[in-house]
Amino acid sequence: MKDLHQQWGYEFDEGSTTITQVQALRAARNAGISVPKEVIDRAQEYLRQCTTEEGGLIYSLSNPNMTMGSRSRPTITAAGIATMFNTGEYESPLAKQWLKFVQRQIPLNQIGKEAMGHSEYTHLYYSQVAYTLGEDGYAKLFPDSRPQHRLTWSKYRQGIFPVLASSQNQDGSWTGCGIGPVYTTACYLTVLQLDKGTLPIYQR
């Protein structure tokens, strides 16, 4: 058994739950509540251990039924990048590695077609990544990259927003995964309101 360091889960360690908890801790810190740096550092170490040679994250270290043969998942990897950014690690080597991985997996002109699905979860976090990068963040991370290969907020917005608008149901909801339309709609509305920067955690 690997040393799991700081992780959260249900009956086993789970990367998605760990990422959610780190997001909550960031919100707590924004509210003036002291959050020990050690807790964040240990969570980041757990995510590092979840990183495969492909450059993405697996769902769990200890549960073989959730690792899919140690295959990296673009969904949770996108969430990992957003979480790393939200902890202030904007130039983290891990985040850069994860970003390169998800760029190969998540198209910017459609939903429901990315590897392994889960569009709501994927874009809830990937949109935050693109928004945080803005127009020049990617170029700062990868100065040798070609402009056409860079992820920018305008490029993401231009690709995804029209797709979301065209796929909305007449009652204002979106239909997606088996969790239900309330979850799907909440995720996509979060994406669409990022430009407003209302919540501190979504501000650049």
C-alpha cells in the first residue's frame, strides 16, 4: 500500500472528494478561517501520487475497481488543475503536466464527446482553468508554445458557450448524466457566469 498522505474519500481514498475538500478549504481561507499549509501540501502530495506516466490523474490509489487499470482520467485531471490554481500554485509542474494531458482529451467545440464523458464535471473545472489562465497565462507557463496551441479564456468561451446555448432545453435546464438535470444545469450555469467573477474563488 502506498502512503496516501492527506486524502479524503468514502470507504477508500478518492481523488474527486479530495479535490472537493481542497476547494472548500480555499473558500474557508477566503472567509478568513486559518487553514494549515501542511494540510494543502499533503493533499497535493496525494494528487502527485495519483499522477500516471500519461500525465493525468487516476481516481483512486487503493481501489482497483476505480483505477480503470491505472488509466488517467481527463475529468478528474481538469479538476486537479483548477484545485492547484486555487491553492495559489499557478506555475506548479504538476499543473503544467496535467494541463498538457487534458488538452489532448477535451475538445473545445462540443460537450459529451470528451474521453469518458462526464461533461458537467469536466467543464465545471476546465472552465475555471481557462478563466484563470485568461489570455496570456498559458503563454507564461509554456513560453515556447505556438499561439494556436495555447488555451485561452476567449478560445474556450468561443468554443463552449455556443454549444451550451444550443443544447439548453426549453425549460432552461440541461440534460446530462444520470445524476439529473439539476446537477447538470448548476454546473453549466457556473461555467456561463465565470466572466462576472462574483465569488472570490472564481476571481483571477
